[in-house]
Amino acid sequence: MSENRIAVAKTYKLYIGGKFPRSESARSYPVTDSKGAFLANAAQGSRKDARDAVSAARKAFAGWSGATAYNRGQVLYRVAEVLEGRREQFAAEVSAAEGIGVKKAQALVDAAIDRWVWYAGWTDKIAAVLGSSNPVAGPYFSFSTPEPTGVVAVLAPQRSSLLGLVSVVAPVIASGNTAVVVTSEDRPLPAITLSEVLATSDLPGGVVNLLTGRTAEIAPWLASHADVNALDLTGAPDALRADLERSAAGTVKRVLRTRAGEDFTAEPDTSRLRAYLETKTVWHPTGV
């Protein structure tokens, strides 16, 4: 191979509805590593791209929420398998994005893979944990069962480019919801590679949609969108959080407020699974 070869500069696309479209605005922006060296160009998503992503997520919701919990778990496990196969690429991208050594980056990638497996195992157990048979004073059965909320807009962590991303996306889809994700603004490459993993796994198109670009530009449109049912503020700029909550209140969204500096290396719990589930209670006469 020639020592004078010029590397191909990559310009990545969005991930919407299982496909990789360009931004309708035709904009892109340069992505650099922690030292300022150019890595690639990423699509700069727009309001129209956000609307398209919500439409794709809504279209996919019926099929994904209607799938068996066991099937959803198998799909999430397949994502972990494919991610494992690209471990070295992810480690290199996390290292460049976050300015850490390769060994530490590999540990974060391994944790992200394990996080997918952890949530895959919960898909067919969460109903048993959160559901109940309720005591009633009469000839009836009363059952309460958790159901997915719908379309969830996720503002991904700005600093934890892969483990943090997986930690906020996996519980959304594990519980039967679909997601529109705004990736880390300055560290989007691990998320872009994850979109390629999702596209080559068994995950149906539209279940997860990834938008790169300026969080402050895209987030307000998702917060006010009437067909978005919940909003995760993890990666929202501090100056924008109150405005996003007010916009979300206008369409009665669930809003997940997160603490600053969340440690995604800590052991997960079921709180994020619970955040996107609603309880349906059914009464039924006995003997019928």
C-alpha cells in the first residue's frame, strides 16, 4: 500500500426507519478527537429530520410493543453479539472521542456489551416484578400489568459516548417502547457505529432512530412534538432543561429528570425500565 495514500474522509448519515438518509438540510459538521484532530463529518440533523424520526418510531411501535417479551430479549441479545464482533472498532472510537487509553476504552465497550445483555434478560421478567393480582371485595379478578408508554425522545449523554448511550437507549426498547435519540453532539462516532450494529441485527427498522447534530436545535422540537410520549433529559444542556420541561408539559409527556454527572459505570437497576411503563388494571368477573 502506498505510503502517500490519502485516506477517504467519511461523511456519515442519520439513522431513521432502519435506513441511512442524509439530513434534509444537507448540512454536516466536522467531528474531532479529544485533541482537535479531524475524524469525520457527521450529518447535522434538523427539525424535519426529527419529525421523520418520530414518524418512523410511531410506525414501528405497534409491532415492537406487540412482540413477545422473549422475542424482544432475543433481539437485544443479538445486538450485544454484533457489538462484540466490532469491539476493537468501538474501543478505538471511544478512545479517540473521550481522550482515554485503549485499555480503558475496551473496558467501557465491554461494559456496554454487558449492559445490552443485562437489559435483554429483563424483557420477560419486568411484568412479573411490576405486575400484580389485586385483592377485591367482590366476585371479580383484578390484574395490573405494565405497558410501554410509546415513543420516547432520548437526549443521550454528552460525555459518555457509548456506555452512557447504551444505558439510556436499551431500557427504552427493552420495555417495548420505540426511541428517537439525539446523540452526543461532539462525540457522535460511537453512536453512528452503533446504528450500523442495529441495522445489521434483528432490530426492526424504526425501533431506534439516531440523529446527530446540535442538541439545542433538535431537542425543543422533540419536547413539543405531540406524538412523542416521553422525554429523557440526560444529555440536555443545563440552560435548556426548564424550557424543555415546559414544552413537554404542553403535551403531557413523561419527563425523566436525571442527576448531573451520572455514573454509567455503576451497576444498573430497573429505574429506567419503570420510567417508560404505564400500569393497566383490568377487572374481570369470576366464573366467566
